[in-house]
Amino acid sequence: MKLLPNVLDRPLSKGKQEVSLSAFSFLFSELVQYSQTQVDNIA
């Protein structure tokens, strides 16, 4: 049976920047809400 490496022994980065979908969705929704408060009309 192969032992899995300890969580603390694994590197933090996987080589490329990764952001969870939920975090991206939250930031996107905040950006949309902020931009909607900054405009007077959409047209």
C-alpha cells in the first residue's frame, strides 16, 4: 500500500495560479455590484 504524502509536506503552489470558482464568483459579483452603484443610468 502506497502512503500518501502528508498535507504539510506537499508544496503550497501547483506551479500555476489557481483561484477557486467560488472565490472568482464572489469577486466578480462584488465588482458588478460596485460598478452598478457608480453609474446613474445604463444607457
